[in-house]
Amino acid sequence: MTLEQDMMHKQNPAPESSQTGSWTAVSLRLVLRSKLYWGLGFLLMFGALSSPVTSKGVNIFLSLGNLTDVLRQVSVTGIVAVGMTLVILIAGIDLSVGSILALGTVICAMLLTQEGWTTASYIGLPAVGAVVFISSWAVIAVVRRVIRGTGSGRAKPSSPVMTALFALVCAGAALGLMMWLAAQVPGKFGVLAVLITVPCVCAIFGALNGALIVYGR
């Protein structure tokens, strides 16, 4: 091989070596990005190997009942992590998710176990009314803007009469739901009523936290 050919070979390496290097880089990047899942896989394998086996030869850790219990226990953390992920994606942070979760848990337990007017019902009914009123107003405003929007995308100004009518509709929806919940106060709240009340309470406190962060810095 002449000197000129040797220099050309160094400047243009063989495609096999270049392809091998690229595959190595991709594999290393994949391993680094999946390191969390490798740790979870190791914990799963450790639990399966250290778990006792029943007389029928069934691994207790890998049984359907145990895996269901594990998923049920971590579901709470997973639900909170979904909300925290949305906050982090917009370059924010929220340190109150644990406290809000604890508040919702206490409100849920009180509504399911205690009868009559309690602290949970005093907090829950106004929270439901406020959330339903604001949500109804937002839905009506969006639908009206879409229906009455012109070709340029601008909506016609609303009249005071229509605004008052929309306010009455939203207030009626909020008042009706509050009356339905108030009818359950003498006894214990049902599951459906709890599923409506607790998220509304947590939403109100979350909105207060957001307002303090945005406007109070």
C-alpha cells in the first residue's frame, strides 16, 4: 500500500467499523436511559427468588393476589406522579401534592364513616358548588365561542341578558348538586358522592396553591 492509499484509508475508515461504533453508542444510550427499569427488574427478580413457595409449588410473590396488592398499593403514588409530571413538564414544581393527598384521604374517610354535619361536609359542599359553577361557566363559554365564532375566529360580544342567563344555569347546576349532597349528610356519604366531593376539595386547595405561586410569587 502506498503512502497516498494509506492516508486515504485513515481519512475514510471502513463502513463496518463505523456501523459497529454507531451500534455501540445506541446500545450504551439505551442502557443508560433504561437504568431505572433495570433496577425495577432486579427488585422483581429478588422478590421472586426470595419468596417462599406453597405446597402446590406456587411462588407467593408471583401469585395473582400478591401482584394485585402491590399494584393497588403503588397506584396512589402513580396517580400523584401523573399530576406532578404535568407540573414538571411546564417547568414548575409543586411540593404540596403529599399534603393534598393526605387531605383528600382524611376527607374521604370522614365522609364514609361519620354521620351528620362534620368538618368534611362543611368543606366539601361549598367546594363542590364552586367547582361545578366554574366548570359549567367555562364549558358554556367555550361552546358559545365555538358556535358564535365568525370566520376570522372572533366571537361576538355577549349581551348582559345572555351573561345573566348563563350565570343562572351554572348556579342552578351547582345548587342542584349541593342539595343532592346535603340530602346525604344525615347519614354516611355514598361512594359516588365521595368520588365527587373529594376531588373538588383537592381542586380548590390546588387552585389556591397555584394562585399563591402565580400572583404571590
